[in-house]
Amino acid sequence: MCINHTNRRDFLKITAATGAAVAGVSALAAPASADAHDHAAQPGDKMALTNVRIFDGDQITSRRTVVIENGRIGISTLGARRIDCGGAVLLPGLTDAHIHLRDVNTLHALAGSGVTTGLDMATFPPSLVNSLRGLPGLTDIRSAGTPAVAPGSPQSQIPAFPSDAVLTAPEQATQFVRSRVAEGSDYIKIIIDEPGLSPETIKAVTTAAHSAGKLVMAHATSTATVVRALDAGVDMIHHVPMDSALSASVAARYVSSGTVAVPTLTMMEGFGNLGIPGMNYAAAEGSVTALRRAGARILAGTDSNLTPGIPVQPPYGISLHHELELLVRAGLTTREALRATTSLPAQAFGLRDRGAVRIGNRADLVLIDGDPLADITATRAVRRVWVGGIEYAPVTG
Ligand SMILES: [Zn+2]
């Protein structure tokens, strides 16, 4: 980034308003560390997890058996290798609804913490993103690719930032979306900052994305930009205002429009700790409280990144557990927090093969000790993880 040291304070402010924008260009995929998979099952291996208590989206069930067959949750235990889980709790694989990919180690860190789906919210080049797709036994990803940004924005100054993503007029929206779709973007991201893209351009990108059948993610960290995102009709708003807590009336607009919130409290907390005037974590937390009270759909996302120049870099995987705790502190019930990282992101992103322990779904599963409905910190006690039916060795300590 072209950052003048004398303007560090301004940079922090700008960056704070921007969040971790784009994972670095130089981030090439590191060789996969196959060592962690020494004991991993093969995709065709049939297993029966016995004596598991399942979080079914509402309650934790009595002891059951869950079959893993050909990477999916199966029906019959016939011929299955039995694994006695001793009454531990089985969760659907967790989803982090806001990360920035770095390299294959990102996927290892996510999987090790039980995060079996990672939703990237801006990484380029597309070759990096595409090299991380569909790797057996590793966290499954979706990506926004390159976001739409305004001229003069911090992202636009990143070396090699694609020039066609720096929009100066609404007429460029269609080509911007077409390029992202051609590159493989799963959804479209728009950075809405002050000063930034005009309301007309934001609306044009949203319309073009919807015409292409893509969901629209907006980045907004102030009340004014949240309102701009709502006016444009985006599908999800990432981050929450840190200048002041969302009012009940603005929170109600999320509900009436069906807009989903991804607060990224972990990132907001990190920026709050920097002591920048106008960046108050209390406002972020209050915004989540208001959204929850209004009945808005809230997803767990951390903004984990290793993007050069970003002063807050939540670690991959483990941060998701912290995010759940922050959401509970902001007023979500433990049940709501668990849904925010399982069934809700699956529904919101149209990922119909996951988010619940259900026959036919991907065998993305996390076995934990303790009762997360009684104490959300129990999700940290990851005992075993399966990603698409392949066991991953949990990160310990
Ligand atoms: Zn981000």
C-alpha cells in the first residue's frame, strides 16, 4: 500500500473504515502439509460415530449414531468402522462468513478449529483463490474475488489491484460484474466507504450482480454507509457501525428488506483497541444488540486475514470461537450464536449441502467436549473434525 508514515493516523482511520480489504497479491499457495493427515481416513472410508449428542439447530439430542460415507452423512451402519464418541457433542461444521484467504495454510488453520467452510470477502488474484478450491480434507471456500472500490481508496492503491475494479461511474458496473463472474467470484463485494462510490454506482453494481444471479456483499462501518447499502438493496452488510450504535429504525430496515448482517465483532474489537477516536467497540456491540432485538439475521464472521498493512489480523480458525463469544456478549443466545455459524450462513449463501447434521449433507462435522448451549466457550474444546468426511487433526493449545 502507498502509505505515508506521516499519515499513519489517517491510514489507520481509513483502514479501519475499510477493514481487512484484500489479501496480498504475493500470497502464493504454500505446499500442502500432508503430515497433518497421517491418520486421516480416505474419502471412501465408511465410519459410524456412535454415542454422539447432536446439535440439531435447536437442542442437543440424546445419544445417536452418525454415519459418514463417501464424504456425506449416510444412513446405514452396515460395514462401517465404529468410533465411540462417548457422549460428546457433534456440531455441523462451522462457517466463518468473513475471511481473507492467504494461502493453503489458511485452510489448515480453519479446519483445525472446526471451521469447515470459509467465505472469503476479497482476495486476488483469482488464480490464488481458485488454487484453494475443492482441496480434499481441507476447508471448503467461496470467494468474492476482487471488490468494487472507489478511486483513491486504500484498496485501489494496493500494487497490482485490478484497475477494472476501481469504478468511477455507474456505467462500469456491468463490466465489473461480468469480469468477476468470469474469474469465478461466487458473490460480488462492494466497499462502501466515505468518501467512496456514489449511491448510483453502488446501486448499479447491485443491480448488475443480481442480474447475474450473484449475492451482493457490502462493506460498511458507519451508520451513513449502512444506510447507503440498505438503500441500494444489497443482500448482506459486513461489519457494523463503530461511530454510533445502529438505531432501532435502521436495524428494522435489515429485517424488512431481508438484509443479513455479518458484524465481524472480532475485527471491530481489534480496531476499538487501537484507541482511534470515533472507533468505539461499544458502538459495534450496541449495533449487534439492536440488530438482534430487531430480529435481523446475524452471521458469525471474523475478518481473519494476513493482509500486509492491516493493523488488526485476527488469526484464522480460532477467532471464530471468539466471535461466537462476542456475539453472545452482545445479546445473542448461545443457540442463536451456534446457528450464526452453522444453519444461517448455509441458508444465506445458498449452500444447501451443509449447516446441519442431516442425511445427504456433506460430512462436515465437529466433535466437541462440553455443552455449547450452556456455555458457548465449549466450542473451543474441539476433539475431532471431519471435512467432507475426511478427518482433520485438531489444533491444540
Ligand atoms: Zn474483510
